[in-house]
Amino acid sequence: MFVNYAHRGASAYRPENTLISFRYGVELGANGIELDLQQTKDGKIVIFHDDTIDKKCNGTGKIIDYTYEELYNMDFGFWKGEEFRGTKICLFEDFAREFLEKDLTFAIEIKSEDIEKKALDIIYKYKKHDNIYITSFKIGILEKVRLLDKEIKLSWLIDEPINRENINKLLSIQGNQIAPSAKNVTYEGIELARKNGLGVRLWGIENEEIMRKAYPLAPEGMTVNFPDKLKELLGKMNSKTL
């Protein structure tokens, strides 16, 4: 089944990586959710992507500079529009409690090192199925996750095209999925991954043109800010094959 991942939720329409963005992504037809994990000063795991909060919040600095309570008192929604003013940062546990039981596929990107066990403990507490990928650009993080859990799915985010070297590196830690940028992917690369038992998820779908060009290459999923538009494309393509 092709997975339409809502990238940080329906981030084209709602403040990214917030509960309202994740809920809206599902409402728009996503059957997967992508999100990012970081750790606060007091050791809480929260959902946030950027290195600093400056552009997506009314504060400055890094997530690790603040306690969860301090971050909770900041505004993580006003930058997207006045109607979102007052939106709160999301604890991973709150997300997990609400979403991990749903029939969705999850791409959970670990941005901060040394939070692997905390993230896994929360996942174990709430997960109802195995449609969960731990993802990272850092192979070292995935290696740590594999040492902690021999079964959970691993997805390696890469900037370069799929090649024999990165496939072998992922296979060495019993990885499951390789995730290149849509701008760097080729049909040959996807076929090479598939022949080695790996799935392929594409990221960097910045607009509909990239989405339309990438879909025919036959990845198993794409991470998009606008899951409604990908759902519409899937509907059109499926109707052509009937």
C-alpha cells in the first residue's frame, strides 16, 4: 500500500509539528504521519524540527535551552497566521497517546542524539501495530536504535542518490527503508533498493510538480506538506489503471 505521509502534519495549512497539523493531515486523507523529535532542557521529548525556535515561535534559541514548561508558555502558531495564535508545542507522549493506536504509518525522525531509548519507551507504551519507522539523517542514531530494538523498522534519510554504498550501510544495521530526496531519486535507484529488500520513501516534495514527476518512479511512499493534493493524484492514477 502506498503511504501518503503528512509531513509534520498538514504543514502547508497548519503550524507544523503540532497536534492541529497532525489531525488536519489525517482529515485531508493522509494514511501516514512524519514528525521530528527533540529533547528539552528538563529531558522531555517534544515534537519540533528546526535547529532553533526563532522562525516558528515567539522565542529564540534551541529547544534544549528551555524546559518544557517554558516552551509550553510560548506561541508556536502565530507565524502561520493569526487564527493559529496560541498553538502549543507538542509533547511526543501526547502525540503517541492520540495517534499511535490509529491505522496509520509513522515516520518518526530523531533529531537529537541520546534520546533513542526515551523515544522507544514512549512508542512501546502506546503502539498498537508495527507500522512505525524510526528515521534519521544520522546513521549513528539508527545504529543506537537497532542495538536497543532488534525489530523496529529503520529508515535512513539521505541527501545523495541511492547507491550500492548507502544500501550496504543500511543493510548492515538491518534497516528497512531508504529515504532520498525526490530531486535525487531515479527509477534505477529505487529498483536497486527494492532488489535488496528495502522500501523507498521520498522527501523534499516541495511542490505539486515535483510530486507528479516523482510518483511514477514507484516509491512506496512520499512525505508531503499537502496530503490532500497527493490523495487527489493517487485517485487519478488509480482510476487510470481500472
